[in-house]
Amino acid sequence: MRVLFIFLDGVGLGQDNPDVNPFARVPMPYLAALLGGHKLITDGKLTDEGSSSFLVNTERASLLALDACLGIDGIPQSATGQASLFTGINVSARIGTHEGPKPTPPIVDVISQGTLLTQLQARGKTAALLNAFPPRYFETIDNGYHLPGVIALSVDQAGFPLKTLRDLFAGNAISADFTAEGWQSHLGFHDTPLLTPHQAGMRLSELAEQTDFSIFEYWLTDVAGHHQDMQSASSLLVTLDEVLGSLLNTWDYENGLILLTSDHGNLEDLSTRRHTRNNVPLLVIGTPDLRSMFIHQLELARGFRKEPDLTDIAPAILHFIG
């Protein structure tokens, strides 16, 4: 079984308030159709089915809420949140605080002891981070000017290569903005092939078919949240919805799941520049049978905790693929 993991950086479940929450403000027709007319918000109402509590449960998708605070006071941060997602360990509790955006030495130490990616690699499974990285990224990492993020670090430590400019030109990777317009306007690669959101969704599906576990990291959502930029946030969500619509039309539902989740809240409340303590969404897309298999593993990972959290995702994915 395959999993396409779409990581939305800084996306929590906010209230139905279009003044501060772009998810309440921006029409997202493809997402709404997937969720039976619902938005990616929370109204405090849960639908209990067996041992799971769903915000929404339809023929093609289940929407659940994940605790991103992990029992630790303060504001959740990217490095501890992402490390918890990819290791299955409560990294915030392990080091006693939320930290980010880049992994500090204690977080690197946790990652070095094993992640979902290393466990998949040990089982003979394939994995890929579908984002393309520009040449200056590798230069600054090699020169020690910048630290890699948790996801890129986890992929690299598991021995899976990061994708490059050459991969982007060859159609084997996707730009972080989906279309690659940023490679032309901000990075200076004026001959970079551009994609429409529809084409980007098709490419996501095609690339995900080539590996057991694929990741796409959409970090622009967190940037828009920090800037409190409703216009930029709205534009991002329109693009994301168009990509999702194309992906859903081409996905092989019999052989895999699409997962969307995040590390902490931010974009859903533009009244603040800071992250939030809101739950984050877990959107599970697939056939009822495959979703049931995955959510069962999620419940096993949760154990006796009141609600699922970030640490449940890695073990659930590992068992589902394995």
C-alpha cells in the first residue's frame, strides 16, 4: 500500500470566522465536495463512530483533529512538532519544551536514533520527498550557514536523496509553490518549466505511484500565517484546492491513501503572528476499507490517551504500509 503525505506547515483547525480564518473565508470547492460540504474548520461537534471521533466522515474522506500541544505548556513549534510526527516520539516532552523552527542538537539526537523513514528503509520500502531544492539550499547546508528542516533531515538520514533543480526540470519533482513560479520570480531560474495547479496535482499523483511513501511539504502556509497576510493566504488556499481537485481525479484509490496534516496551528488565526495551540487537522482520503485500516492503527498508537496526537502518525503509517 502507498501513502502520499501532504504536510501543510502551520495549519490548525480554527473557528468559522472569515475575518481571521482564511479556511472560513475562501471557497474551496474540491475540498468541500470531498468533505460533504464542510470546511477545514472546527465547530466543536464530533461524530463518534466506534472508538474514533471524526469531525467529518464521508465516502471518500475522514477528518480528525490531532493534539499538537503534546501535553507541554507554551506555543507548539515546527521542529518539535515535525520531529514528533516523523519519529512517533513526544519530542516536546522528551526535551521539556517546544522548539523550532530548525532542529536543535537535542532534536537532531532524537531524529538520529530513527524515524519513520529509517524504519521504512530497513523494511525495504521506498520513500521520497517530492519537493525540489535549489542549488543554494545545498550550498548553504554544506557551508554550515543553515540547518536543514526536520523533514529534509529525516529523508537524508534515511538515505533517500533530496530532489534537485535537475529533477524539477525532468518532471521528477515539484516546486514548493506547486507551479514553480517562485523559481522564476524569486530564485532567478527564468527557464524553469511552469505547471498549472491542475498539472501539479497530476504530477503529485504520478510521482507518488513510484514509491511506497511520498511526502510533499507545503511550507508557504506557515509563512502567510506569520505575515498575517489574508490576501496571500487566500491565494494559497485557492491553489491548494485546485491541486487537490486534480490529485483526487487521478489518484489510485484501491492502492493507497492520501494524508494531510500539520505540525501546529498558525494560518487559521490571522489575528496573531504567533503559532496557536489549536488542534491540527488529519485528513485521511481513500476508500472506506483502507481508511478503516489506517484509523485502526491510529487508535492502537493512541492507546489510552483521550485524543490522537502528532505521535500517532508515524506508527500508523508504518503499520499501514508494512
